[in-house]
Amino acid sequence: MACLWCTSSWFGSKNSKILQVHMVLFVSVVCGGLLLEAASNDPNLTLDYYKSTCPSVLGIVRKEMECAVLSDPRNAAFILRLHFHDCFVQGCDGSILLDDTVTLKGEKSAPQNRHSLNGFKIIDRIKNWLESECPGIVSCADILTIAARDAVLLVGGPYWDVPLGRKDSKSAGYEVVETNMPTADESLLSIISKFLYQGLSVTDMVALSGAHTIGKARCVNFRRRIYGDFPITTSPLNPISQVYLNNLKSICPPIEGENYNETAMDYLTPHLFDNSYYHTLLRGEGLLNSDQNLYSSLLAIEETRELVEKYAANPIAFFQQFAESMVKMGNITNPEAHENGEVRKTCRFVNA
């Protein structure tokens, strides 16, 4: 059942203070003419794709996302991460949402995704509502793409128009998850190559990494960082960094093996989408090796350092580029899904 009360209660609640903090930034983006035209490179994606077939789609997704983020701000990070993991494997085709069956091995069960993805039930609720309103019309891939935009907006981030018209794939890319998805301890050059493979630039990579301003990471993803070069990259004159490091070590002991303890990737404003993430990199306090390497790695290229400094100094520039890069990432297509895809009745299984 849809959470209909969330539209009015969200903006009247104490959580609305999160949005008020960045209202000046949002107005500046709008008044500065920086809102995207969102013209897609794929002519099959259009801004008015559901105008006649399901005109309520954007409102329905927004209402459910308001409900989800109001109940737990972490849901914004969950949905944004789902979208990223979907697009980097087979393109933005909803394949990340598929459950395992006798004949299909889903991406969500791949070792790199297991225990690190959440938010599937939110997409299920949106899909159920849309199926009752516009049966067989709105793809799960489009739902996830819209929901990711709304997730960012609801925690203070920028707005962008979402081109629509994706089809859902009938297959999953379990085998290529490890090849395509960047990891926490991967080298900067390797991560850059994975973004370039998707048609995304170094600028896109640095901007999209800013998504780590919300959400948490598990101990297994930052253990090597805090028992490795963390003291080297941070200033020994900054006592706050030492307190932060000690806290991280209390959360994540030095023993090897699986550990599900979590901590925020941006410890200053963990539920607010802002440019604080880049300030942590300037201080050498990035939680993940892959994050801190954007600024401190010996292999870091001048462009990544300059972009980190730029986005730390100019939140509007970060918002603008993040929005542009999200549209670009959302337009990564799966040719097979485009030609032979479907609109799933339920996002977890292909149609019978």
C-alpha cells in the first residue's frame, strides 16, 4: 500500500531542515540556468515518454521515495547505490533487481554485491503501485532511475530531468559484476579504466564519487585503509583526524575476515547530500582507499586532484556536474534489452 501521507509530512517535518540547508544552492543552480535540458544521447529516451500512457509516474515515485527517506534517510543512499550497480553491469536495464531462479543467477548475489545492496523493497512498492495505476507500462529500469534522482533531491542534492523509455532485460550479468564494478581497494588507474569503459570521463568519475557524501561502508571495505596509509595521508598536526582514526579502529578491528560493522563515508554530514565528502579528501580522511586516492595517491593524476579541490571549494559546480554525470550514467544502454527487453510485471523476475 502506498504511503500517501508522506508528501505533506515530509516538508513539514524536522527533516525538512536538511533541505533548507541547501535551498540557496538549489536556487542558485536554477537561476544560473544550470538545470539540465537532459537531452539523451539515446533517441529512444525522452523526457515525455510516459506523458500519455502513465502521466502519474513521476508523482508516484516521488511519494514513495518521500515515505522511504522520511522513515530512514539511509534509504536515499541505498537507492542511489542500486542505480549505480545496475548501470555498470549490462547498462541501466533493471538487471540488478532480478532474484536468482533455477535458470538465472542474479547480480545481487555476486560476492561484491552480497550484503552491500539494499532498497529492493522500496522499488517493489513503487512497482506495485504503478502496476495498479498503469499496468504493464513503466519499466523497472525507469523506476530505479527516477527513484535515484528523487533520493538525491530529498536529502538536499541537485535536481535533474530524467530521460525515460528504458526496457527491462531478461538476463543478468552475474559473471561480469567483478569485472565491471570498482572496488574499495582498487587502484585509481584501474577505476578510471572501468569508467572509461562505460563511456564516462574522469570528470564523471570524480563527480559521481561524490555520492559517497551519503551512505555507509562496511569494515571489510575500509580495514586496509585505516591500518595502512591513513596516518600518512592525514596531517599529523590535526588531532581531530587522530580521534577519527581511533574511532574507526574501534569499529573495525585489525583481524582479517568478514566484518559487517559499518560507518558513514562522510562522518560530518552523513545524511546530507553536500560537498563535505571532498573536504574529507583534502584532509586525508577519506574512508575508502578508492576515495582518498582521488587526491592523495602517488598515481593520482593532476585532473583528479584539481577536481577534488574544485568541488570542495564550489558546491554549485559539484551539483551541476553530478547532475550531468548522473544523466550520462543513466543513459548507458543495454542493446539487447533495447531490442528484446520487456516491461516486467514484478521487478524481481522476468515475465513468464
